[in-house]
Amino acid sequence: MSQLENANIEFKREYSTDIRKEVVAFANSNGGTIYIGVDDSGASVDLGDDIDQILLQAVNMVHNAIKPDVSMFAKCATAIRDGKNIIIIEVMRGTNRPYYIADKGLKPSGVYVRSGSASIPASSDAIRAMIKETDGDRFERGRSLNQELTFNASREEFEKRNLALTDTQLRTLGMINEDGLYTNLALLLSEQCQHTTKVAIFQGNTKSVFKDRREFGGSLLKQLVSVYDYIDNFNKTYATVEGLLRIDKRDYPEVAIREALLNAMVHREYSFSGSTLISIFDNRIEMVTLGGLIPGLSLEAIKIGASQSRNEHLASIFYRLRLIEAYGTGIGKIIESYSGQLVQPEFIATDGAFSVVLPNLNEHNTKGQSDELPANAQKVLTHMRDHGDVSRKDVEKLLDIKQTASGNLLRELEKANMIEQFGNSKNIMYRLKN
């Protein structure tokens, strides 16, 4: 027989534990055949009386030394080649890739692929691609490349709520899969989480001058607490006096910061490696998360409470920890926290990102202006939410006011970025601004 080694054929003069590398490579690639008892030149070497013992070693290796279970894709048998006793291991391409050497782990030193006639370590990118192909597009369900994870911060948060985070719970929550491997969900809640949150404090209302900046890493639960506390330090209180009463108002409603931060943590696309970005200016806070809206879900839909979580298991854990509610109320709570205010939060969705802009409620107070939205303006906005677009004449009729007053009111709402004008000069209409 004049065969030579190639992408689908591997010769081994004798059995050694190194053969597991070839089995892994074939299972991760396009399959192949390993001949034990054949030297590099293709000449057969009789394995002698030990062939049955060698066959048993090969079978045990396939069953025990490779993860996930590859035995259904690898067949070990004795054969006669050129009149000599050899062992043949036939390996098919597996369906649960990437396969890896159990004691090496799910990393390049344990994952091999076939390249020509050689078995080589797979790159981290190649491993991720195989995981995505096998486990699907849901990042949190995929197998974590790092299997050496710790959960000290997460256990502390669970214990604060009298909840346990045992191995059984890790499986129930989706942090350990059916093969006993940590998932990416576990990675997100571990100290080894590679996704971070970056917070920058700017002087004024542009990004020209930094006043301070911090990057928060580790478990998402630790990031949530640390980032909120950091932002809270910059959420100043402005005091006014009405009669004998002193009234304190913070720059930003605490509930708005909390819900925007939770939204950023739960709904971002973690298959992207970039950080969540939070920028604090004198007049606003901007939070930008990667991923944009889930296909089929519009910005208008989420404003009225529609919700579809990108990370269902992560959302479930946040719900169990009583950090979020089961239904999509976060955006609604942000909008409600600005109810009756002249300035309103803004939500911006693009193909790859989602941004929440929270205006500083005290910016107007420091200039001697009022934040409270006039009753007439509130009535117009409520009417528009319930009935749609309006004309100036509609406002005159609704409020029983004159042309000049209605025009002034509509201009003020335009300046406040709450409504916008459309149509031609003969038929000008106004609609709520997204």
C-alpha cells in the first residue's frame, strides 16, 4: 500500500498518548484515519502480541481523554495491512465541536485542527468560531474559553439576598452546561470577566477636557454596584427654598441612573469585546452599549414596554436577585422619572449600539429657570401621546387659547426637544420626538 500522510491520514509507528491530539484534530476538521503500526514512510510495522492491549488503550483514550464525548464519531479496530497486525482509528467530523484534550482544557493547547498532514493548535478565534457554530449565536449559552473561573463577588451578592450559588445552582442558572463546562454566562459573572465598563467625567458639555476617568472590571454584579456608586458621587444635589421649605433635587433621578445602568448590563451584546461607555457632562449623562436593538424590536415598541432580552439567562439571574422586574419596565421607569420636567431622556438606537441620554434636571435651576413643565404643555403632550400629531389650531381648540399663545407654546416644546415640526408651510403639523 503506497499511501502517504495527508489532511485525512496520519501514521503512528506505535501507540502513545499523543495520538489523542490527532483524534481531536480530525474530529474538529473533516475527519480522517489514524494507522497505529505504520511508520512515516508508510511501511507497516507489526504490533505483535500486545495488539489487544493497545486496542484497549486506544478505546479508553477515545472515551476518557477527550471532551466532549467523541466516542460516537471514532471507531477503533484491529486490521491486517501488508500482512501485519495494525490498529485503525477512523474519526468522523464531530457535531459538538470544538473537541479538546480533557487535561489541557478548552484553549489552544488543548484544541487541535488539521492543517495539511499536521495537527496544529487552533487559534482562539478558530475556537470561538467553532463554539458559535455549535452553540448558536446566543453568547451566554456558549462554552467559555476560560474554564478556571471564580465567583466570589457573585456569591456575595447572592448571599445578601439569602440565596445560594452552589454547583447545583450554577447548572440550574445555565452557568454550567450539560457537559459540566462553564458557559459564557458564568464568565460574565466571574472575576475573570473580560468585559468592562468605562466611565469618563468631562468638563463642560463636550469631550474636550477630562476631569476623571475609571474602568471597572470583574463580575458584572460587582461592576453594577461599583459603577452606580461612582456615578452617584457626581450626582449633585441642588437646593431651593419655597416659603419655609427647603427642597433638595438631585441632578439626575436615582431611578433613571439605576434603570439605564441595568439596561446597559443586561441587554448589551457580549460577543463584542468593546466596553460599555458612560460619559458624564455638566448637562447630561450618556450611556452607550454595544449591540443595538434586537431585530424586529423598534424603539417605539420598547418605549411602550415591549421587551425581548438578548441575554435571557442573565436577565433571569438579575430578576432572581430582585434587580430587575420580569417585564420590560426599565425604559418606562426612566421616562416616568422625568415626568413633568421640561427636559426629557433621549433614546438612540443604531445598527450596532444603543444609547440612553439623561439630561441634568438642575441645569435650568442654576440659570434661574424652572424645570417644571407648564400645565398647558403637559396637556398638549398627553393629548399627542393619546391621539397623535396635532396642528396649531388643534392646540388652540384643546387649550382654548389664541393663535399667538399656541404658537409660543409649541415653539417652547420644540426648543425643549420634545416635539418636532413637519409638513409644508400651508399644513404645518407637530409630532412627539423620539
